[in-house]
Amino acid sequence: MHVLVTADYQTLSHTAADLVLKAIRNKPDLCLALPTGSTPLGMYEEIVRRYRDQRLDFSRLRTFNLDEYLDLASGHLQSFHTYMSRQFFDHVNIPAENVDIPNGTPGIDAEIESERYERNIAQAGGIDLLIVGIAANGHIAFNEPGSSFDSRTRAVELAQETIANAQQQFGNERAPSRAITMGIRTMLEARRVLLLASGAAKSEAVKRALRGPLSPNVPGSALQLHPRLIAILDEAAAPH
């Protein structure tokens, strides 16, 4: 495990962008697993800026997202499909056929969709670099406390804390209570993992994940098992 503590969120974002772009330079057909949420926004913005300024080529990249809400149309304003398009995919030349996000459309058979996702990851040769954040309750992707370290892509019930946090984005509309998420075992099979955490609200979760005992009650603690983990934290999120 390698822990980088940066001065602030902007430095965290630039450092993460540095690592991702270096990985792409070294392997133009890199297979990336990508997160959503507030923490990676600065990283995506910086990658897009450098893509434009340096005239980079992402046409051989392959991407898989960590999760998506269930029973939400992909075109919904709060779907992770929409998030990824707005923050990243609309601004770079990754071909649409190289982008894979779990399908949470109402009526989807989540078990069949989960199997499809795992199969596509395997057929892509596995994930080269997985980027993940961590929630205050210790979840990674949507693997909530209690998730097995052997879990694969599957439908999950979201924790009440997770739903309450999401409700801020959904306003008067009820936030989803279920999602499809990449499993912890699937995540640990990535060749490299990059953990991003920002803000004092994440400090305790980061401490429990990186320094505490391995426990399904802290899904992020599974990352200790990965031989090539880099954690990029700002000072506020760093354990004290």
C-alpha cells in the first residue's frame, strides 16, 4: 500500500489525473474501472483539460463503471450514465462501444445484467486500473457494510445513510433504494487500485479501511488485501 497525502482537493485531483494519464501513456488500450460521486469530479475535469491541451487520444481505452442505480432510466438526470457523460465521456474520444455501465433500467433482470457485466470484464482481459472512492460508512462502490469480500457484480439494497445522502440530489423525487454494483472480489482482481478520499467527513472511514482490522463491516478494509493499492488523500481525509 502506498499512501499519498496531498495539501488540498485540487492537488489530490491533479495527482490522480497524473497517475491515470501515465497509465494510459504506458498502455493506450488500458481497461479502466471508473467511479462517480463528488470526489472524482476534479480528477475528471483535469483529465479532460489535459486531453484537450495535449491533444491526447483515448480511442483505445475500455471503461467499466463501478455501479448504477436500479429502477432508474439511463437518461435520468441523476443516473450514473448521465453523470459519466457530462463529466467525462462527452469530452473525450472513447468510443461508445468501449464504455460499459451497469444497466439499471426499470424492468431489467439484475441477475442477468450482473452476469453480463462480469462476462464483459473477463472478455476485456480484466481491469488494469480501478479508481474508487469511499463513503463515510466505509462502503466502496455500492458494497455496503456486511458485503462479502468474495462478492461479484450483483444487485444490492442500499444503506439508509446512502439513500439519505443521495436524496439531496433527487430533491422531491424519491432516491433509489437498490443498485447494481461491482463486487469486492471483482474489484480486488484489478491489477492496480487507486483510492481517492477528500474531506474530514471521510477521515474515520479512511482510518478504518487502511489501518483497521479486515472486516465486512468496513468494506473498504478489503483494499488492504490488494498488493498494488495507492491511496490519494487530502490532509482533511488523512487519518490522524
